[in-house]
Amino acid sequence: MANIKAPKKLIEVALPLDSINIASVNEKNPFLKGHPRSLHLWWARRPLAAARSILFAQLVNDPGGSRGHYPGMSKEKAGIERERLFNIIRELAKWENINNQELLADAHKEIVKSWEATCKMTGEDPSVLPPVLDPFSGGHAIPIEAQRLGIEPLGADLNPVAVTIGKALIEVPPKFHDKEPIGPTTESDKQTDLIGKWEGTKGLSEDIKRYGALLSDIAKRKIGHLYPSIRLPQEYGSVEADVMAWIWTKTVRCQNPACGAEVPLVRSFELSVKKGKRARIEPTVDRNSVPPSISFVVHMDDNQAGPGNVSRTGAKCLCCDSILPLKQVREEGRNGKIGKRLIAIVCESKKGRLYISPNNDHEMIAESAKPHIYPSSSLPDKALGFRVQQYGITSHSQLFTSRQLLALGTFCELLDDIRKQVFSDALKHGLDKGSALHAGGNGAEAYADSIVLYLSLAISQYTRYHCINTVWNKKNQNIAHAFGRQAIPMTWDFPESNPFSGPLTFITAAQWVSSSLKNVNSCIPGSSSQRDAGKNNDALGNVVISTDPPYYDNVGYADLSDFFYVWLRLGLKNILPSLYSTITVPKSDELVAEPFRHGGKAKAEAFFLHGMTDAMQKMVDMSHPMFPVTIYYAFKQSETSSAGTASSGWETFLEAVISAGFIIAGTWPINTEDATRLRSQNSNALASSIVLVCRKRELSSGSISRRQFQRELREQMPESLDAMIGGSEGASPIAPVDLAQAAIGPGIAIYSKYDSVLNQDGSPMSVHDALVLVNRAITDYLSPESGSFDADTQFCSNWFDQYGWSTGSFGEADTLARAKGTSVDGLREAGVVESGGGKVRLLKWTEYEADWDPTTDNRTPIWEACHQMIRSLNNQGESAAGELLAKMPEKGEPIRQLAYHLYTLCERKKSAEDARAYNELIGSWHAIVTASHEVGHIGSQTELELDF
């Protein structure tokens, strides 16, 4: 294949970014049902919408260009065909289409069609699609979506928790495709006709719920007495009610010798701020006792709660008002002198959620729990995201109360009994005994192993709601899990859930895990394995690679995942023995710049860069030559400078990719964080990820001079930018907020395809200097000076760059106007400037005439037309803007190009408000053009060719 030119893929040319970004943001909705993330927490997961869209565009040939899918196709027809493919991506990205089999079949058909065209060139077997590998699979979003698109997924990660997640999502479900459930049914199940409803993963999913309920029932019989109900106060009927949560707080002794009280460390005394359901804790001090004591009374009323007594600097004693500095609190913790107190009880009743004062009996029952099975592993001395060690918490078991340890240990201990039950039931239902899951089996042994695998994940999921690092959410009146951030934080007051009653039980966790299988494709076999991405793997080759590698020092995956691993190991060390052979997660080879592990920041950075380069080189070796490689880079807000170039983090990553042997053919911004940015509410927000599109660099690509590099930028960038902003024939524009990043791709592709670009002194050009020249080429293309813009618009653009909307002297304006071939009087006549008193300024769009009609205006510069479009869009909406465009269809393309240019100017000037107007115009362009077609093109004999 060495001499065969690979067909250019869609992702190397253009993408409907706005649609992908909107779908990615929408997917963050925590209430989506059946999302695979319900299986288990993983940090920094990529949205499925983005992974699915990127993979499709990576696998499908672009219809245009010299290496396009259809040789000889005209540019216009290629644009129409490209838009058809964009429409498939738009539909694929939507969550509501996650299981749209007709759409997925159409997408797969396009992938196969492109592969068959490629095989005609390469001689490969068109019936065997190459598998998709993600060597840094993490939460396995990319392998899940490869499987959904009908491609064999290969997940790999060094972290055993990540591999376990992958096995549960892509490896186990196909083994038991279309299998009926075998678990014991409840009375309600027996009343329901369930025959014929077990296609796909439904049977497996149902058994997770059934055996999860069985596990909970057995555990409740053993330890349920430790979770008693409570008699409600008289005002609530004096009836027994189930407890859903107990609210605890940590305590320390007051250091004032005259006091010595046990001081609660309470962040907030509010329990509920919901209107009509407000609740608060009132601490009551008894100074007659020695030492003074504090009790707690809960009120459900509208009175204001008192302030909490702990902050980032320390705590205040509620008895004597002495201040306990945080340093002193930490010292008490290291000496084992931090205690805890019950301060409130949350109940479920017919009247809804009720808050009750603490009960001594309940406190004593909780303290009586004696755990006997729990992790004995230690926390790292220091690590990314860890602060609890400063308070004397040095082992994983200290992150849980005694009762929590007992409950979780009991669930784990009972897994062996559940496995025996599943195995027996499977044999009764006709499954062969078969071999174990880790040996590749798919019979009764493997099914029993699989149910234990899922229930172990349910226990592990439950730990993040069943530990001392949770927080009571006073707004939603529920428990917020321990990993609101990618860290294990120190919390002062915390809720303890009831594993057998209320909305957050172990059965709830089992249902989460069960629901995660609802939207996976169990028809295509997949695998997930433990593998170091930087080490050789001769078994893999000619694979399509899409991956989301760890980014520098964002997340300490190994140390954080120990929180789950130590519990998973209790249930899975015999199910997945090679994966759970160590006491904690392997850490030494983890590709994260962890200063504490590597002896300082400089050594950690060197380790990361060396390891990342090795991993990239392995990707170069393994990747199929006919497909680009896509790599997600977690972009940070701080990584963009005022000059419009990126900081060293981004540049260093590009250096690693290029030095490994890749050409960077594209850089696509994917946003998952700020929904308002997608509607242009925050024009200078950055994408949360950049997807790099890479190709293998040919051996001995040679070197070029700086001058030749600049010449190639001038020759090649315009066509690439034209495709990105929509061209003039039926393509979708990239929003201005994303163009600056996306446009780097074709420029850095020129730089990276050579061994080096040489400066005038013979030294190799750095990535930083190359980016500066690429950004300059983008600016030159968009500038009115580079096109056939009218003289008035060229003046306005130059004046705006210098003065914005501020006033300048008439003399300077006159000189600039003469240089551009116009006059200040002519500009005033055109309605774009105000002139008088020796001063000149540009008119803002808000000052333009509301009844303007381009068909009767004898002097209409593009500048005026652009800002009249903005005025119409903002004041009257897309339909009115469409009517206006219909009156001047020939100005549509230059209006749009000018909007891109002015957005770029505003962004560099940090003028978000002005930039928003231009971004909104481009963002609404598709709807505006559609509206203009509906109106018809008044005053034009030609059809508007701007259907985006």
C-alpha cells in the first residue's frame, strides 16, 4: 500500500461542528435515561455524540478534492454530497436517535461504501472492516460508538477499573445477546406478560435488577436492624417512618482551656431551601454542663438558619466563640481526635420528605456496627486531587463510617452466594456449563461471572454516595456524590444513605447499572484489555485509531480510581484474576504528570512527554494507512494568549504528535461545557476538547524553507477555509467562535508533512512560530483587503480595527478614505459613519435605519449590508433577516466573510459583546437563507446559491 494515496476522509475537510457541539452539551443532561455512563463513574468522559460523529467522519470518504470519493465530481456537486453526509451526522448526534436502527443502518452503509471504494485501490477484503482501537479507553465512549456504528471495537487501558467498565459495556453484552432473563421474579413480575421482550441486552439487563434485588434482600436480613425506622413527632402523626438519610458532622475539641466543648464542624445549618419545605438545624448550647455541650434541634419553618461555623480558614466554637485555625483542626485529625455527631435525620412519609431532630438511639445503633470485610489499602501520601491526608485520613477505610463499611462489605461478601445461585439458575434454563468469563466463555459459568461483574460495579457505584465525602444538596434535597470534582475532598458535614430504604438504596445502584445496557449494541463482538499504550503490541495492526489520551496533569486517574478498585477487587479478584491481581491500581507507568510520584514538576513533565511520544509512535505503527487517526486533546481556557496563539501546553502536545511521525491534517474544536456558547451567549468561550486529525508522515519527506511554507499557506489555505466557512455552494458554516481553532488544521498540516521547515538561519521552525504564520494566513484570507470588497467596506474594516466604535479625527479618516478610493462624504452618504466637528466614527448596528431597503439604496457597501442584517436579526428575527437577504442575494457570501473577519478582530480585542453579534449572524445563517428562499429573491434574476 506504500504507493497508494489514501482517500481523503470527511473529517479532513469539514464537519457540522455546531450540530455536534449542541448535541454534546445536551448529552450532559444528568437525567438522560439509559446512558452508558450510568454503569460507573469515569472522569473526563467524552460525549457519545462527539465520539459517534467523529468516528463516522473519520471512516467516510469526502466527496470532493483530488483524493475524494468520487473522481471527477464538480465542486458544486461535491458540496451537495458533503451536505448530505452532514445531515447524517446531525441526526446521528442527537440523543433521541441513539437506538434509531434505520439511521444507524444508513450510517453503516456509508462506512461500508467508503471502505469498498478504498479496497478497490488496496486489494483488501471489502467484507472485513478494520476494527477501531482506543488505546486510552477510559470510560469507553469511543469503543461504544464504534460498536454502535457496526465496527468491531477494541478498548484498551492500563487502569483495571477502566478495563472493567469496558468489559461490561462492549465485551459481555454480545456474549448474551437476545438471552431471556433467568433470575427469580417478584410478584409484580409474575403478573406481567414478559414473553418475547428480551431482544438485545434486555434479558441481561433484567437479570442485573433481579439478582441485585436478591442481593439486597439477603443483606437486609443480615444487617437491616442497623437501619431502623423512626417514630415521627406528634405533629406528623406519631407514626413509624423509614429513614432515607442520616446527617452527620465531624467534630473537634475546642482548644480554649475554659471551654473544651466538642465543636461540630458544620458547613451549613440549612437542610432545605425549597419553598414551602424549608428546613434548618438549630444548635443549642448547654453551658451548665462541664464541658459545655451542644445539641441539635431540627425545624421545618421559614426562619433563617444560622451561619455555618467552618470555613477555609478554620472553625468557630459555638460555645465560646474561640477560633480554631485550620492548622489546628488538621493537627487534631492527624492525632486521631476528629469525631462525629448525628445532627439531623431525613425521612420519607406520606407528606413527603421530613426532617427530624437527631435521635440518641439512632446514633448508638450506627456506632455499634462492627465491619469485618473492608479494604486495608493506604491512600497515597500526596497525589493530584487529594487533601484528606492532611486531616489524618490515610487509608481507604477511613473514607467510610463503620456502618457504611459493614454494609458495603456485606454486599461484597454475599456476591459468592449470588454467583452460585446464578450458575444454578443458568443450568436449569439450558445453558451449557462452559468456561469462565476470563477464559472467553459464554455459558453458565461465564453468565454467573458476568452478573457478579455487574453487581460489583453496582456496589462500586454506590460507594460514591455511601461514604463520608458526600454532601447534602439543600436545594434538591438529596445526596450529592463524592466526586463533584476530580478529587477526594475533605467534607465536614455529610449524609449517610440508607441502603435499604428511600430513593438511594443499593437496588437503585443496581438499576443504574442495568439501565446502562439499554443503549449498547450487543450484535457486534468487542473486547477490552489491560494494555500500556506506550509498549509494543505485535498482535495489533492496521486498525482505525480514535483516542482520548490523558492530558498532562488534569486527572490523577490511578490514585482516584483506587477508591473504587479496592471494593471491586473484593468481588472480582476471582472473576477477573489477572486484572485484580494487585492490591491497588498500577501507578508507575500511568501517563499523567504527577509531581509527587516523579520527584517534582520538571521530572513529571519529562516523564509525560516521553511516554506520550512513545504512545504516539505506537499509534503510527498500528494505524491503518487508509484512515486518519483522531486524538482528543483536553483544551484549557488558559491555553489561549491574547495574540491568538496557544500556550506551551498545546504547542508541546503538537510537537509530541509531529515528532512521533504524524502529519496533523485537522484540528476540530468540540465543546461540552457551555451550552450558552453554542447560541453565542459567550463569544470567546473555548472548546473543552480539540480533535486532532492525523496521518502517517511519509519517510524522508524533506525540508522546505520558511518562504516556501508561507507560499504553500497562501496557495492552499483559501480552499480549506472556503470549505470550512461554507463556500458558496451548499455547505454548513463553522461558527466564528470555532473557526480560529479549526482553521489551524490545514495550516499545521502543511508544516507537519515535512521533516522540518527551515528559518533563514537554517534553524528548524518551532510549532509556535508555525502557528503564528498560520494565524496570519487565516487573517489575510478573511480580511476585506484580500477579496473584492468595495472601497467603503475596506475603509470601515481598517477604521474598526484601529478605533472600534470610538471617534477619530477627520484628518486621519480623510487620509485613510483617499487611500482606499473613497471619501468621508461618500461614507456618510452610504450611512455607515457619522462626521462632524472634526471627528468621525462608525455607526453601530443599533443606529442603522429600521426601514432600510437595499433595492432602493444607490450606495450599499458590504459593511452596511452586514450590519443591517445584524440589526434585522436582533430586532425582528431570522425570518425578517431572510427577507432582507432575499433583496440582495449577491451580497450573501461577502456579508458572511466580513462577519467572520469582524468576529476575529473582536475576539482579539477581547470585545465579547461586539463579537457576539457577528457569531450570532453566522450561527443563524442556515435559518436566514432558508427564510430567504421562502420569500423569493426580490430584485434578483439569479437564484441564491447559499443554502446552508
